[in-house]
Amino acid sequence: MQIFTIALAVFAVCLIFSMMGAGGSQILIPLLFWLGLDFKTGAIPLGLLASALTCISAGALYYKRGLVNIATAWPFALAVLAGSPLGALLARPTSSTVLMVVFATVNILVGLLVLRGRGVAPGELSRRHELYVAMSLGFGIGFTIGFVARDGGPFTMAILVIMGMDTKKAAGTAPLIVAAGCLVAFLVHAWGMDLGWQLLLAGALASLVGSQLGARFMSSRLESRAVRLLFTGMMIITGVVILVQAF
């Protein structure tokens, strides 16, 4: 019964967050914790695995449908990949309570950042400045992925919107930027993992199915404003709930 419940939770979260350029770890990890998994040895590794698969699956569909800006994505992705192992290694000795507080705070800040919704005018950043932003902030996003075990898609999406990218295209580009970082962070956190293979398999399959359905719905049905409002509401509500649970 626990495997079915967890698989259903993974499916629902990945369905929703694949529409917002994210893997859903910011909600999935605390949800898995509330469903009975240990925060560090169960919820974090399974949440990161599901997020990585969601970002890869949804990102591939968004690329196929022309919603990915490759020129912006590749330097971001390299920097994220460099930062995520360092964050994951530093997080290992950190207490669950501290991780939850940091996790919740970042959620709320990112939600407010996207709600603000204003960025530089498209084309205002030169290509060289865009590369500087991508490499410097990408490393920080990668570190965050590893340290607080979040997929980094929401923060990446927020930065892309501020840089002037359309919200819907930002949601399509973000998953491919953070996918490899999520996978590396999962491998680091998997060293102390306490999960059975049946649960891992169920979570992986649920994330793939949910992400494909969500990505297809977003790319064909949702407008940019709807994506932004959905994203902001989910991030702020989740952050507040996690803070309450942490104390």
C-alpha cells in the first residue's frame, strides 16, 4: 500500500511541476517525508531521482515542440552540473531540520521572484553578458540542487524570466538545464539511501508518466500567464507548509 501511495504522489507532483519547468522535488520531498520516508535517506534520494527523470522527459518533449532556447541552456547546464556535487557533499552532515528550513525559505523567495514577473527587456543583455549570468548563477543553482535537494528548475525559470525570456519558453528551457545536475545530486545522496528497488522502480515509472502528460498539456494548452500563476501559488504554499512542519 505504501508503494502505491508514494507512486501516486510522485505521479501527481511530476504531472503538475513538469508544466512549470521543474521536477517537483520542492513539494515531492516533504510529501514523501510526510508519507513515512526518512527525510535524508529516503525522501531526498527518491525525490531527486523522480525530479531528474521528470526534467529529462519533459525537457525532451519541450525541445521537440520548440520551447527550448539552446543557446541559453548549454552554459547554464554546464555550470549547474559543476555545482551540484559540491552542494550534495556539503549537505550530507547537515541536520534534517536545517535542510527543511533552508528548503522552505528558498521556495518562498523563488515564488515571490517569479510573481514579480519583471525582467530586462528582451535583447537588452548582450551574448557575453548572458554567458556571464548563465555560468555564475548556474553554479549557484547547481549547488542549491545538491545542498537542499531541490531540482533547481523553479529558480532557473525565474532567472530566465528576469533575463527577458517568455514565461512559457522559460518553463520549457529550465528542465534541460537542471536535468543532469539532479541526476548527479541523486547519485551523491544515494550513498546513504534506505529504499527498496520496488519503491525506486515505482517512483521512476510514475515520474515518467506524469511528466509526459504534464508537458504535453502545458505545451499545447497553457498560456504564459497561467504557467506563472500556477508556479507562484504552488511555491509559496509549499514553503509555508514546510516551515510549519520543520518547527
